[in-house]
Amino acid sequence: ILNVEQSPQSLHVQEGDSTNFTCSFPSSNFYALHWYRWETAKSPEALFVMTLNGDEKKKGRISATLNTKEGYSYLYIKGSQPEDSATYLCASTLDISNFGNEKLTFGTGTRLTIIP
Amino acid sequence: GAVVSQHPSRVICKSGTSVKIECRSLDFQATTMFWYRQFPKKSLMLMATSNEGSKATYEQGVEKDKFLINHASLTLSTLTVTSAHPEDSSFYICSASGQGASYGYTFGSGTRLTVV
């Protein structure tokens, strides 16, 4: 994988259901994987930054896992609520020594719509 | 938390004119600013990286005379699209990093530029 790829592009989920989507990234020279939540007309909001293989992070009903060897991360949302409707972006960074000054390489995002 | 204010959120300009987009870090010192561009259904693509007081570093294929970046202070960076043409119509967004910025990167809310 040369680029950061996300699937699916869009997703409609019934309120109360759980869902997950995928981010694939180049596993060579990898340092960190970032997840952002982006609501229309607002700034992307940082959800997680993960660096270690097998890492799992949780924030309320949202959690993420990381597999650096095979180059993928999953984002899970449990018991979806209307306020979860947003575009979820993932991005990778490569340089451990320059964190905060290294560019992010983004996927195209997964657009999640929760149906009440 | 760290906040980056980006203005304007939306601008329409005539072909041949220049447009300035501002990003201000409100509660932290933005030592590095990243400028991204996004075409419809595409990922955020890095245009350039600027460090306070230094010249910006442009990504391959980005015209530095077309997209002027100024990062003269730790709280303000500007992107000026000079002699804009319809093909410059796009979504532009900044991201700042520095001491006090969450997760190393804090985004503005973006600017939708339409050149007519």
C-alpha cells in the first residue's frame, strides 16, 4: 500500500447500532496513526494517536485498534447516536523524531450518517 | 484546548484577483503551520509547511509564486492565492503545531474558495 486508504467511503447506520470502518496505511517507516472526527463547517477534531502495534484506545463509545505489521487500523463506534454523524479521517506520520512537525498523509475519509 | 481560527470560511473572487486566507492560533504558539488543499472526494493534500520566521517549504507540484505563505509570528500564518483562476477553486485548511497544541496538530475550520 503506497497511500493511506479508507473504507467504506460512506456509511449509513441506524441509531443504536454499532459500526466500524478501516484505515490502511504503508507499514514501512511507519510511526503514528491519527484519527480525526470532522463535522461539516467545523475543524477536524483529534480522536486518537496510536503508535504501537496492538495498541487499542478508547474515548467514550469510540475505540480504535492498530496493526502496524499489516498496516491497518479499525475505528469502532458502539451504539451510534445522531451526533456521531461526521467524516472520520485517518492519517499517518513517519518520523518519530519530528513529531508535530512531520506532515500528515490523509485518507479520503469515511462519511458516517446516523439514521434516527 | 488549542484552537486555530481560520478566516474567511467562504470566499468568492473574480478571476485574476488575489485572496488572502488567515490562520491564527488563539491559545498556543504555532511554531509550524501546514497548509492543505482538498478537491472533491479527494484526501487533504499538503501544499506547504512553514515555520515561524522562515520561508515555507512547498510540496512538489505546488507553485510557490502562486500560493504565497507568510508565517511572520507565532500566532499568525497567511496563505495568499495570487492571480486566482477557476482551477484554484478548492477547499483550503491549515493545521498548526507547537507547544500547547493538542496531539501535536490543531486544525482550522477551512476556507472554501470559489473563483469565478
